[in-house]
Amino acid sequence: MRRSLIILLSILSLTSCAMPVTTVRSVDSRPSISMSGANDMADLFVDGLKVGRAADFTEPNQLKLEAGTHKISLVEAGMKTFEQTIFVESEHKTIFVK
């Protein structure tokens, strides 16, 4: 009886010990842009690559970019309607389309 009690207590003490848990969270600290005043049907191109509709990246939605110089273009019905070269460094930038 005593031996089975010691074994039971040993098993309980081993199973009650929790392994340490580590949670790693990374923050995407890349600069971002958003569009203001763009037509909902305009396609957004960054450095010649289509990234989606301009309407998808209006505030509060943002497009994360690598820091540096980028060429932003809007294309509607196959015609380029807006083009701007921007420099993004370490913050959010709103592109205003006229």
C-alpha cells in the first residue's frame, strides 16, 4: 500500500510539472503606403508589378514595402492614370491621387 502510494505521488509530481512555454512574436516593421483619392477600379502597380486594386489599400489597409525608392502607378482600362516615384523609409506614407 505504501509503495503504491509513493509511486502514485511520484507519477503525479512528474506530470504536474509543466514545460516552459516560449512565445515568439515578430513585428513587421517595414514601411507602408496607402492610397487616397484613387478610383475604386484602378489597378495599383509598384515597381511595375500589379499588387491589386488601389481601393484595397485605402486607410486603414496598408501595403507593406521594403525601404527605398518605388515607382507607384495606377492603371484604369489599360491606361496609366497616375504615376509617382516615392521614397519610403521607416513609417507610413499616404499617396494622394489628384
